[in-house]
Amino acid sequence: MKQRAPWQRTHTCGELSLAQKDRDVVLNGWIENHRHHGQLIFLDLRDRYGVTQIVVDQEAKGLAAGTFDTVRRLGAEDVIAVHGRVRARDADKQNKNRSTGEIEVLATAVTVFTEAETPPFEILDKAEANEELRMQYRYLDLRRRPLQEAMAKRARFVTAIRNYMAEHRFLDLETPILTKSTPEGARDYLVPSRVHPGKFYALPQSPQIFKQLCMVAGLDRYYQIARCFRDEDLRADRQPEFTQIDLEMSFVEEHDVLDLVEGMVVHGMREGFGIELPQPFPRFDFEEAMETYGCDKPDLRFEMKLIDCTELARRSSFKVFAGAVELGGIVKGICAKGAAEKFSRKGIDELTAFVAGLGAKGLAWAKVTAAGLEGSIAKFYEGDKAKELCAHMAAAPGDLLLFVADQKRVVHKALGDLRLKVGGQLGLRDPKQFRCCWVLNFPMFEWNDEKQRWQFAHNPFSAPVDWSVQDFTRDTAQIRSRAYDFVMNGWELGSGSIRIHRPALQAKVFEFLGISPEQQRANFGFLLDAYKYGAPPHGGIALGVDRLVALALGRDGIRDVIAFPKTSMAFDLMADAPGGVSPEQMAELQIASTAKRPG
């Protein structure tokens, strides 16, 4: 049995209570606060488990010689070991906000490991330093309790996922990090090869092809907590390197994947964060989601669905409505319950400007009163017409009605985003509530205005709903894929599909996307070859760990749930990366840079 060194802790700074009263203990940690009161010195000692108050009494029996003078010289963030005895704190001096608030440790000796310089910012629960400074000294920022709690809960969540997947017979398999560059949408991070001059590896945007090859290999249930890399423009919910729960299953249909993932997410949220998710998760067809919520990632924490008013508008005397319908457009509206008095005319003008920024020509509105309607459309809807409109909108006095008339795409975009904005202003998007859903049967292809061609909507490996389709050039926009998204609180957290497992069909999809037979061989040859030797029907999904954890913890972005994130410019302020390399390294790799040196 190994001997414990005298300075090593017997307990953490978060676990002592009255149960350990009169017990001799050793604590290790960082000094959070240091207070002098004559012959008494009070220290708050911190580790990642909590904080314990230490009392150093110059007159106490058993205090080691020189200890009081040593402690008097210490300061914030010094790292020490404290030997002492647990005692109860007076009732009027207990700290109810601390798990150790009923006790304190009367020190008998202190060992100093390191004395810290004054930190560039104060280590406080509520961050007061600017974000760039905190990212530069991320190891100090990580001492703050909110970040440490986020890291601990993230770890518990991931462990729960691993346990769940093991219980469901999944194999935890690692796929290559150094792989081949393939066109998957975003730009690849490239790694030059020293032993193959002029050639490059790519860091994986996802393990997509390799997990499908696992299915061809007969490994039937694969998963991985996978690191992925994309060289794309960043925002609050993106980082150049990120983590996803990646899985694939053989001999399955959509419902098999969705049922498994639903159980996995419910288990992970419960074990990791103590959050119970309402089940079952609703499942929407893509068209249903767009028609009802105006987007393919609906926030179900509140109602306020989009209501089609096109037929009412067709016979309306309001020319804006009737004219839009005549031109082949639609009219839809939302009913904000009890919001009539919460939006002034100025507030409605702001909503009008908001939808204008989304491409809408305007915003029609009305407030419902006991006497009828008030607002921009009131004179066109009086008497029975007002009653008919209110009945159609399920509106009652005190409600606010908002309408957009335009082409379907514009109406859905404007009203979908407006629904979220109004819901947020009314406090309906409670970050402590969680509502999940699935959206299925996405379009297989989408039109790229910039490149003037069709491209895949999810990925080029998603199977069509109709396996018999032979010509993708006919009614392209109407072709649906067996792709599905997992959505929580209006965030798309996972995307997957039933895959194409027939080589001839996969080749046809590539051909339609403009990938020539030669490019197919160069980029996907090993996958197409594998299909020739018997590929089972299979499907899977990848869920973003960073986004899911951020949402569970009520964070606006993902940086605070990643130990060492990068800036919006994909720069690591702490490690000063990316950085230059020596001419010798460049020469060894037989590459040169055309970038101009600063200055």
C-alpha cells in the first residue's frame, strides 16, 4: 500500500461538514481570500470542489513555529497545504451559500508550494475582465467556479453518453485524424506530408466516410466522441475544432436511429445536468415544420404558430393582402397572446423594420379589443369580417396579430424569425425549459445562388425517400431525402440520415452534383469500392457536444463550455497559435509560403 505524503490532502475543499468535526485533516488548494484580524488570519482555500474557511490563530495550541508569520506573507492564488482540525462555526457566522459553511479548519501547520504573482485579473465567479484578456490567461479563467462547474458537468454528460452506448452494444471506435481531403462543404484544414512531398492530409470535418465503412465491415453499431475540424467563418456557436457524438447503425430505418438517440440524449441530460426532458420528442416533416413555424428548427417552448390566412386574404379589400395572393404569394400571421398592450406603436415599428431586414415588404398588424380591431388593417376588417379573422386566428381581446404577405419563402423566413423575436421579448423562451423535436424528410438538394447550381442539402451520402428515383434533374426541389435533424429549443444540435448503400445510386448522386467519374474515383474511390463487396442498409447521426452543453447550462455561446477555445478569428491567444515555423521546417516539408510578412 502506497504511503500518503504528509502534505497530501485527506479531503477536498468542498466536502467537509459537521460530520468531520474534531477530525484532523489536510487540505490542498489556492488562496482565494486572505483577511487579517490582529492575532487571527482567515483564509478561503479553494479547489475545484469548493471553498473552506481556514483560521490561523497566533495563540492556538499546537500551531507550528513560524506558521503565523509564513501565512501573514501569503496572498491570493498562492498554492498551499493546510494541516488542521475541523471545528463548528458559530451559528451567526455560518455561510449558508457554501457547502462547507457550517465548519472551518483551525490550522496547525501550513506548507507553501508556490507563491503566485498578482494575476492580470481578479478570479471572481462573475467575470469582470474583458474576454480577450481572459482567453489569453485561460488557465486562470478556468479557476472560476462557473467554468469549472461547466467542465465538470460536460465530463459527466460525456461519461453518461459512453455508458449508455456501451449498454446498447455500440463499439467505441477511433477513426483517422489524418485523412484525405474531400469536398464536404466547408474548407479543410490541411497538413503537409514530410514523407510524401507535395501531398497533404486533411483534418476530418466529420468521420462520415469511415463510419460508413465500419458498417460495410460488419461492425454494425459504431460510436465515437469525435474531434472534428472545419476552416470556416466563426460565430458564437462555432469553433474551428469541435466535438460531436458520432454514431452509425446497420440494418435500420429512421425510427430505429431516432428512438436510440432520443433515449441517449434523455439519459445524458439527466445524468450530466439533472435535466428531465419531456418525452416523446415530436416528429415533424420538413414541410410541416416550415409551414407551422417558418423554419426547420422550431422552438417548441411556446406556441404562436404560423396561421395561413391566404384564403381570407384572397377575398379581402386590403390590397396588400389580395395583391400578394394574385401574384402567387401567401398571407400568414401569428397571434401573440396577451401582447397587445406590451407593444407600443414604436415597438411595432421596430418589428416592421425587423421583417424588412429579412426581405419582407412590410408588416400588417392589429390589436384585438372587445370592440373589434385596432391597427393598420382595422378599417379593412370590421364587424363580421373582424370576427371571422379573430376566429381564424384563435384571437381574443388583448392579443396582438401580426401578418406578412409575400412569396412563401419570404413569408416563412420573416414570420419564423419574428415569432422567435416576439417570443423572446415576451419572456416565452425560458432558458431553463427544454423542448426537443425531430425534423425529417429534408430536401435532398438546395439551389446555390452564388454558384448557380444545385448542391446537397445535408451531405451527398443521404438516401432519397424514393429509392427508385432515376433522374434528379426533374422536379429537383421536390425530391426529399431520408435526412433528419435533432432540434432543442430552436437550435439544430444534430444531423443525420439513412445513407445510400447502393453504389450505382451513389454514383448518380455524385454525377448530378457535378462530380465527374474521375473526381469520384479520386475523392471517394475507396468508399465506392467498399460498396461493391456488400454494404448493409445503414444510417446514423452526429450531435454537437459543445452546443448541447452550452444550451443545457444556459450559455449564449460555446466558448465557456470548451476548456481552451479560440477567438472569432480562430486564434489561440494563450498559445499564440497559429504561429510561424522555421525555414528549416518549411524546407523539410518542401513547401513555401506566399504570404507577405508584416512590416
